[in-house]
Amino acid sequence: MRVQAAVAPGDGTFSIDSIGMDAPERGEVLVAIKASGVCHTDWDSLRWGRRIVMGHEGAGEVVATGEGVTSFSPGDRVILNWAIPCGTCYQCTRGKENICEQRGTVPDARYQHVDGAINSSFSLGTMATHAIVPEAAVLKLQSGIPFEVAAIMGCAVMTGFGSAVNAAQVTAGSTVVVLGCGGVGLSVILGALYCKAGRVIAVDVNPGRLKLAEQFGATETLLAHREDKGLLEAARQVKRRNGGRGADYAFECTAIPELGPAPLAMVRSAGTAVGVSGIEQVVPVDMELFEWDKLYINPLYGACRPQRDFPLLMQLYLEGQLPLDQMVTRRYPLDDLDQAFKDMHSGINAKGVLVF
């Protein structure tokens, strides 16, 4: 079959192309994508040096299943996740499914592109009308949850919420600082509130995003300045607000490499700093920021265990505890992906979503 997809050749560009897609084989599911989130990782994927079908936040309907797939049938509404655990490797058997050593994938041969080999981003490739994915990447979507909401649950919400709940294990009554209030940062706020944090201080350079943070439950906001190197002045303000002591937890959600060490400046001695945005560049760090007994963790995908975490997210949404409809600030057709990226970089969206 032929499908429309956002294709990145690896040189920093992308185009909307028609590609060939085979029928699903053993252990695979063919999904008609109904919504796909747009995030900074998708922008980064333009420069991965290989040709890909873009996108890794998605939800849709099952079209067909391959041999051996018994959990899903055509017509099922589903959410996709990119943890894709094998269930049997060293990490999976220890509950670390997010860092599975044999993560499921679909062979490149399932896709055909006129210019040669192509594979799917994060083994999903959700910026397309259809995707072939491993069965372990699929979970049934409860009724009453819009596809746009389900799509952002698949990465941004899981990453932020899980970083607070699963990785940092925020304690009741604690003080939490969130650096960067896009979709991931807002999800950290929701996770901290779920853990019954006493204070949640949202930090951003964009006043509009600070207003969003308040709507999502932040108890305080702090407008930072781009000239504040390492957010050290913002850290001093946090400490002044907290009786001279840093926060118990601080989460970096900016995706700005230079701010990788910033949460260390925000936390007290023996506090926990969390690098949420997955910075992979070499960044200089003043080791004095680690004094004393501070812990810096860098969880992947909010320490996600799909069969545990996504049912919880869906339940909380349906109960009205996760206002994710407000997080989807703009919707775009696939042909407007370039505009979606521009709006993302300008900071006007909490989350932009492609709808099919």
C-alpha cells in the first residue's frame, strides 16, 4: 500500500512523500494514525544522518495484524509507546522496561522509498497516515480519550509525569522546581501534584508559558531571563523564596544543553536534580554544584513501564486529574508540519499535534 509520510533524509530537511508499506508480518500491527505529537526530538531527528519516517508520539486505529498477534483486532483504538519492551532481557526482568536491551523494531524492508532504505523513528514513525509497529508498542485506548490527547501521552506526558512519579519519586509536602514549561514541563508539574508536592515553582523565560503552568497547578512562577547564564540568578531567587535553602527537587525540561546542570543550582544539599529533556551534548559542569550530597538523575522516558503507566495516565485523564486537552494548543494537517515546527520554536504551543 502507499501512504503519505513526513520523511527526513538525515541532512536537516524533510518532505511529505508517498512511500510503500508492506502488510504486517508476525508480531506486527498496522495502525491508521489519527494524531501525532510534534516535539523537539522530532526536530532533532532531521539530523540523525539516516532516512526515516518521522514521529514518535502517536495514536490511531488498528487496520490489520500479523500472525501471532492476539491482543488486538481491526478497529481497536490504540495508543503507541516507544519503550517496546521485550520482557525477557536483563533490564526488563528488573523492571527497567524503558531501557530494554532488545527493544522491538520493524525491519526496514517493510518500507519502500524511491531514494533507498528507510526506517521508522523510534520504531514507530507516527508522522504518517499509517505505521507498522511491534505488538509490544501498542496499548488499547480507553473510550472517551481523544486521539490528540492519547498521542501526547505517548511521550511528552509520560516523560514528564514519569520523571516526577517513577524516577524522582517526589515526596508529599516537598518543594519542586520545574525549569521549562512546555509539554514536558507541564507534565512534570502534574506528576509532582499527583505526588502531593507542597510547592511547585515553575521557571520559564516565556510569560505565556508561566500562565499555562499556573493553569496546570504550579503554586508559584518565576520569570527567568535569557542572559542569566546557567540560571544562577533564578536559583538565588528560588533559595530566597525557600528561606535560603534550595528546593527538594528540580527538573530540567528546556532541552537547552547549557542548562543541563541548572537543576543542581536549584536544589538543597542532598536534594535531587533531574535531567528530563535528554540532553546528549558535551556540557561543562561546575562540580561545586554537586555540593553537598546532591543527586543528579537522567531518566529515560520517565522510567516508563507501559502496562503499568499508560492505564494510570488514561484513568487520571478520565477522572479529570490530567487537563491534557488544554495542553494541545494547536492542531495541524500533515502538510503544515513546517509551521508546527516554527510554532514550537517560537514557544506559542504547549503541544502542537498533527491530525489525520
